[in-house]
Amino acid sequence: MTADVQIQAVSQRFGASTVLDNVSLEIAAGEFVVLLGPSGCGKTTLLNLIGGFAEPTAGAVRIGGRDMAGLAPQHRPTTTVFQDYALFPHMTLRDNVAFGLRMRGVAKAKRGEKADAMLALVGLEGRGDRRPHELSGGQRQRVALARALAVEPDVLLLDEPLGALDLKLRRQMQDELKSIQRRIGTTFVHVTHDQEEAMAIADRIVVMNAGRIEDHGPPREVYLHPKTLFTASFMGEVNRIPIAGGQAPFGPVALPDGTLCLRPEAITESGPLRIGPCRVLEAAFFGAHVRAHVAPVSAPDLKLVVHLPQSAMPAPGQVLDLGAETWGVLST
Amino acid sequence: MRVLSWLYLALAYVFVFLPVAVLVAFSFQDGRLPVPPFKGVSFRWYEKVLGDGDLMAALGHSFLVAVVSSLIALVLGFLAAHALARVALPGSALMRGVLIAPMTVSYLIVALGLLNLFNLTGVRLSLWTAGIGHVVINLPLCFAILYAAMGDHQKNAERAARDLGAAEWQVLALVSAPMLAMPLAAAFFLSVTFSWDEFIIAFLLTRFDVTLPVEIWSMLKSGLSPATNAVGSLVFLVSVTLVILLEILVFRRAK
């Protein structure tokens, strides 16, 4: 009930515009991969190519080693969870979940049993006789998930499934998605533009931009050691400091030329990469941390965003001696 | 002011319903002519009408033509609306226009055209040819209602059904049509009502077996009688029942 996915040199063009440009990606069986990028980066198009809702202009999609060219969605070992749930409003939840099994000719009693088990898996035990309109958004999304998983696909495709939910519910559903995926071992390919969601659930994040894959790796890797400036700034807030000839605006540094990328939370008083004394311009309490704008005394034009511990609330004008705990230099 | 507006409303209703009210009232006339003065209440004309074999046969024909032609118009209209709503074809705007166009053509012209066609091709006139005429007038109606009712919501559900392994006929039968149950019922009932009342096409395209409006017309040729009022009242009763059914089954539930 799981398979690997190979995207081999896939391009997708609509008329003159190139939506995907020579994209290659290997997804291991049982992996939870998140395609992350801004809208229009081609992530949904890539998902549609895997699911069979579109055919690539060039290149091949293989699932479990089998070439998927020319296979319609119903003949692929994939199912999709759609952003707007796309439940069948005229059917009970049980009939919704059992729909795929019905199409595969499974007997009514047997598919009802399986549907009830799937509803239990997503935390909707005993609600099989309800109809979709009686449910909240989060519950509907669970039914959509149960429906897609009921046919035991090798690969489950999720098209921004949590996009319509409020923040708290989204966090909760992320945890559940992750734990369900662990339990059943199916390959999950999940599309989102929310980098926090990506980090919360992914085994591996694939960052996409303008039809190309910018970067991919485990969340920690992509966040702390991004390969491109786009990834660095898309994954979270980042201070970019130009370095030329071993010289940063605030003084000499033992680093190669390029752009020094510092995350706001990586800047502390004890960090080994010294920035030196910095004047606080303004500071605000953000709950988990204090967010401050500072400027090095030696380079007053360089404004840095810093996340300081909750306990230290500096006054504007105060001077702090700061350094970076982790950093990366990207060539520009 | 308030009184005036109520008065206006009352006048409007009187204007619309007075002829029908007179028709129904004089169907109970205890005399030979459906004209004033009203001589008393009698059910004898209804007795006569209900015992008239030709009239009852015509009533059956009307019912048959209405149901069968409406079902055909509904299925054709549904398939056309689905195709044009889902697939972007070159010239689909033109196709939509052509499908709706018969709505703007007078029934007389439709009937004359079909009559010529049937004569040319040697098709004999029957209830079938009248039914074909009714499909021609009701297909644009069904198409327009169903095309307007198809939204993206259904489109995504259809996509999901395909993804879960449904063949195209299963998508139509198990997802698209049930999701459009209300508009389908509305289109069907309206078509039945139109076909049930239709005269010109039925008159020109039938020969030996005729529909009720045609039968009534031949009764009228021999002069006014409360019997024609009684038939007219019965026809009106059926139309009203259909409209009320439509209201209760379709529009109430849709709210």
C-alpha cells in the first residue's frame, strides 16, 4: 500500500508560459514529502501530473517503477484530498468513504465495514449515517481523507488540504495527518504555501519557485542550511548581510564572499560570530520572544531583526553586544 | 396609500384569474350554455366529460406525450449542459446559443418546420411526431435551467469521483445528476406543464390520436357548452397540481 514516485525531467507548458521547467524528484516509498512554494510556483501542477489530472509536456512520472503516461486518474494508484473537500453532499459519510470501494465492485456490507473503520481512523467513529452538511470544516476534511485512504492508494496526494481551516484546527490536523501517515505507511505528497505547516509534517520539504525545485531536504536542513536565498527567505524571516573581501558592514569576518544569512532567533548575546555592540531601535513583546530592530554601532545603516528572550525587554537606545549562533553564507 | 396598494394588488389578481374563475364557475352550470345567468350547480357536465371515451383517451395521450417528451428533453438537456459546462470546446458559446435559440422561435414556426420535414421524409403524423415537437420546445428550457445550475462545486466532486475510480457514466449517474436533483426536477415539471398545455404543435403534428388540447378544440367547433368548461377546469386542475408539486417538492426543499 505504498510506492515510490519518480519525477523524471518533467516540463509543463501552457501555450507560451512554462509552469514546470525540467523538474526531477525522487520520492521514497512511505515518505511524507511536502511541496512548498508561493502561489504560481508550479507545486499544484506537479501534484496534478502525479495524480493524472494533467499530462506533462515532456518527461515522465513513474509510480512504483511503472510509467504513468496516458493513465487517467482512476487507473493510477493515487488518490487526492482536495482543498475544498469535494465530498458528495447527497451521500452519507459512510457512502462517501465507501465510494471508491463501490467503484471497485466491493460488496455493500464489506465496504460499509471498511468505511466505518476508516471513519474511526480519522476520529469520526459512529457518524457514518450523517451527511456532509452537518459537519464542520475540519470534520469534512477528515471525511475527505478517509475517503481517499479507503481504497488503499500507494500514494496519497493532498492539495492544500488544510488551507480552509483556522489556525488552531490546522495545527491539530497537521499532527493527526502525520500520525495517520506513520500508522499506514502510505507515501504522502502534500502541497502547501505555509512553511510552518511544511516543517510540522514533512519528512522532506521540496521548495519550489517559478517552475523549478529550489531546494529539498529535511525541515531542519532546509531551514538552517538553505541552498538558495529564495529558500532562506521563504522558510522564515532572515537578515541578509553582504560580505565582500572578508569584510562585513560591521567589521571583518572570517567568511567567504556572498550573502550572510542570519535568522532572527540565531542572534544572541553569546553567539560566536560576533556582530559587536548594537543599538536597539525598537522592541515589541511577541509572547514567545521579544522582537527587536537593532543596528550595529559600527554600521548604523544596517538594520537587523533579532528575537531576544522573553525575559529581556530592552529599551530603545540601549546597546547590546550581539553575535550569531548559526549562520550560512550563500553566493549571490 | 396602503389601501390603494392593496386595491392595486387585488385588481391585478382579478385581471389574471377572472377568466379562469368564470370558466370553472360555468363548468357547474345547470343549463345548456356556459353564459350568465347562472342557473344552479350541477355536476352533470363533469359526468358527461368523464364518461366520454374520446376525451379520456386524449387525456391519456396528453399525459403520455408530456411525460415521455419531457424525459427525453431532460436527458438530452442534461447531457448537453454537462458537456458544455465542463469541456471547453471551440465555439461552445455558439453551441449554447444554438441550443437555446428554439426558445425564441414561435411554436407555430417550429410546428410548420417539423410538418414540412415529416412530409418530406414520409414520417406519418402520430403522437410520436407531436412528442418530437415538444422535445424541440422543451430541450432549450431544460438545457438553460441545468446549465445555469452547474457550478464549480459539482465540478470538484466529479473530479473526486473520477479520482476514486468512477467511469464517466458513473460520474454522471452517481454524482452529477443526484447533486442536481432539484434543478432536474424543476426542469422536468416545467416541461411537463408546457407540453400538457401545448396546442399548436400538437394540432399540426397529430392525426388520428390527439392530445387533450386538440380534442377540446374540436369540441369547441360544435359551439360552446359547459362540457368544454368542465374539461378546461380539469386541465387547469392538473396544471395547478403540477405547479404546487413543483413548489413543495423542489423550491421548498431547496430553501
